[in-house]
Amino acid sequence: MKSLTCFFLPLLSGAIILSGCSKKDGAGDNGKIIFNGEIVDFLEVGINTISSTQTLTINGIGLSDDIVVTVTGDFEISAGGNDFSKKITIPALLANKATVIYIRCNPKTVGKISGILTITSDKILTKSFNLTASGVRVLHSLTTFNKVRHAFGGGFTQTSTAIFSFPVKPEFVEKINMFIKLACPSGGCNAWDVYANIKVKDPATGKWLEIGRYITPYGVDNSQLANGFMIDVTDFKSLLTGEVNLRSFIETWGADGWLLTLNFEVTEGIPDYKYYAVGEIIQYNNNTLEGIPYGEPNNFIVNKNITIPANAEKTTLRTIITGWGHATPSDPDGRPCAEWCFRSNKILINGVPKFTHVMNGCGCSANPVHPQGGNWTPDRAGWCPGMEVPVRKDVFETSMAGASFSYQYQLVPWTNDFKSTADNQHAYYAISSFVVVKSNTSFTTLPVIN
């Protein structure tokens, strides 16, 4: 029996000869492949981005078969530097000419990434190269409103609207945090704790959707927080992409007001689900006096019917609520409504209490934005002066895919006696509530709410 010998010879300048297998008696030679180039660690590469390319030149000598190049892991190859794939075949007619192989990394995971580049031709020894990289999250910092004056009078307004560019596709977004910085104009900040929020415009409906709410401090800025008030607004990532129309509102009554800077930190990485869709259930949140009148007859609709898309994999309710007014009768502990009276409101699903919103104190006296003027230390019903308002997320145990159900926001029963002072005879709950559905397949239909 005649044995076979296979070998490759290193050359100078990083080149390697990969020889064919020849018989011991020397009768015949199947050719060889020469490699020229050096492949090194790709180091850190952002998730869902493309690394710089590395190259390896392949030159066959005396080959009569195709050369096949393959790659594994989060790596891609190209024979021309344009169309990248996992496999390249160099036809036999071109196998004995120099071909440049372009190699790049397109990471889909965070952490260490490994792959193997393999080059072979029939009857020729296979040669493999180890490929390594590290996938990292990419942070995009965006400044939208920049020291925009909000005031009432003096040529200023309580509202500012503008369009901004968000660069990341929603399916790549892992998290979006919104940061609200408040600075004082030259004459000083407004003296009162007032209602404020940020909304995004839904281009499909033209509606403004509340993505975050906060209360201004009494007469001081919030510079004690390095980045300002932080609110997680990832639920709205389907709208926070491309050209985004934002609206800022501060219910200040004075020509002094505030200087608002609004920053977003978009994390491009591995999302829990690629696709989100958000639907408005109820919004009575333009200002404090346009909230739901509490304890008196009203025509505000808090009952809705909701249908969830068939491919939903997770369904959540997202609610922001704050109480306003010093109406009576006060609770037994002396707290008037609705700023001070503690309540446990409920969301009813198909007529049955499903989720509870406990609107007790938030620890106002421990607020890092201190000291403030005014009455900032006592606990309000679910909010504090100089703080972001809590976002209340209620997650269904099942995906609710394709389900239709009724929704009702139920306030704790209480009857206003209208015996408070003339300017505090009413109580209000400013509220927004949305349904957020998530999936790893794109939505062809959106939540239906009527």
C-alpha cells in the first residue's frame, strides 16, 4: 500500500504555502495553495455593526478543482469586498489566480466571539484560521431640546415642539433612557412645583403620546442629579426612530420658568424582543386641570376594549398617574384629595380587578434634589416635587396573543363635598395608560382600542 503525505510550508511576510498530497513514489502532484496575509483579533465590535475588514490572498498553483472558502460564527467573507456571505466558491478556472478574501465581523451577541475560516480544494489539505472578536453594546447619546426656555409671559410659552433624528432601527434597540435636565434662567427658576411631561407624536395617527412625566422642584434646578431625571422610555422604541417629533410641556405660571435640556441614551444591543407596538388606551394628561375629575360626576371615558395582535409574545400595560387638588372631605389622617389622599386604584380586565396602583408616598424628604423652597418634604399621593413620576408597568401572565378584552381604570370611590376653598374645590387625576406588545416577528396589525 502506498502512503500519502500532506504538508504546508511557511513563507516570509506572513505567507503560507498549503501543499497538495503527493504519493511516496513521487508519481504525481495535486497542486498547492499559497496564502498571503495575517489575520488578527478584530477586538471590540459594536452589536449589529460591521467591523473593519481584514484580507487574505489565496493563490492556487497547479489546481484542477474549485477552491471553497467558508466561515463560522458571527463572521462574513467576500471575494470582492462587496457581497458578504458564509461561503465562497472560487471556480477551477480562476483557482490558479490570486483572489483576495475579505473577512469581517458582524456580531449578534455580547462578549467573546469565535469563528473558523476554512479553505479547501478537492485532494488538497484543508487549512483553517481561528477568528476572534468581542461583541459590545453601542451607546448613542442624543441631545434634543437644549436649554429651551419654558415660561408663561415675557414672550415665552409653556410648550416647545421640534423634530429630531434618532439613528437606531427599533429591532436593534435594547434600551432607551430619557434624561431631563432643568436649569434656572438668569432671573431664577419658577418658585412652584408644577406638572410637566414629554410626548412623542405617532406619525400613523397624528396623536401625541406621553412617554414621561415629572414634577419641577420648588425654585431650584436639578443639577444635583448628574444626568437629570431618568425615565425608561424603551416601550416607545417603535416611535423613537428616524425623524421624531417631540413635545415638551411645563405648566409654569410666570415669566421666569425653566431651561430644559432633554437627552436620550439609546443602547444598541440584544433586545428582549425585536419589535414593539404601543397603543393609546386613555390619555387625560394635557395638564393638571384636564385630568379625570375625582369624586364628582363626569363624562370621562375610562372603559375601553382592546384587541392584541396575533403574533404578540408579551403584553404590558404602562400607566402614569398623578393626583391634584386639595378638595374635601379630607381622609381621616387629614389628607385632602387628590394630591394628598393615598389611594389604591385598580385596573379591571373583563370586569375583574387585575392590577393595583398603590398611590402612597414616594419618600419626598429623601429626594436628592434638595433643599427646595416651598413644601417639598411631605409625601404626595404617588409623586414628589423635583422628581420623575413613577411609571407603573403591569405585565400579563400570558402573551394575550389574538385576545380581545375589556379594560377599565377604577378610582377608589370618594365623593367631593365642594367645601374646600374656592380655588381648591376640585380634585383631578392626570392619567395616561398604554398597551405595549412585544414580539420577535414584525407586526402586520397593531393593538386595536375602542
